[in-house]
Amino acid sequence: MKHIFVFLLLTITVLVGLNTVPFAGISVQQALADEHDDAREALRRGDILPYSQIKRIVESQLDGKVVGQKLRRTNRGWQYDLRLRPPNGRVMVLVVNAKNGNIISKR
């Protein structure tokens, strides 16, 4: 639920063009800082793997280079959204389980 709230705050910020939008008593910066702190704590607890390890896993399983990444929390847990460029140049979008590095989906 918290990630939906953050998404809505970011959407409002982009549409309105503000760098802070007070909503429910917090600003966009505070919501992003909270999400960042949650991700750092999850990494410290071992609930997620570091990006460098996820990158190595994915690049070793698939022939290509990770060219973009985003860590997000979903109702299924933490996930990395990755963009991978294989030798043919056609970028693939991957969703990877942040806890174990398993590829959930690719398109």
C-alpha cells in the first residue's frame, strides 16, 4: 500500500510541477526517503540481495548487459525491474525477485 502512495505522490508532483506536495502530512521527499530507508533496512536484514549480485546473476543467465534498474516493493515482496540489452540490441525488460535473484518475468 505504501508504494501506491509513493507512486501517487510522484505522479502528482510530475503533473503539477512541484518538488514538494504535502499530502497526508508528508512531502514527496519524505515518502521517497522512507522508501529508501526501508530498502536499506531490507538489505541489511538479508531480505534482498544487493544490486551488484542481482546484476551478476542475470547477466550470467542471459547473454546481455543490464542497462537500467529499479528496486520496488510490491505485494509479493521486493523486486528489481531490469532492462537488459542482449547482443542483438533489442532491450528486454525483466522482473527479478530481489530476495533470490530468480527471474519472475521477461518481455
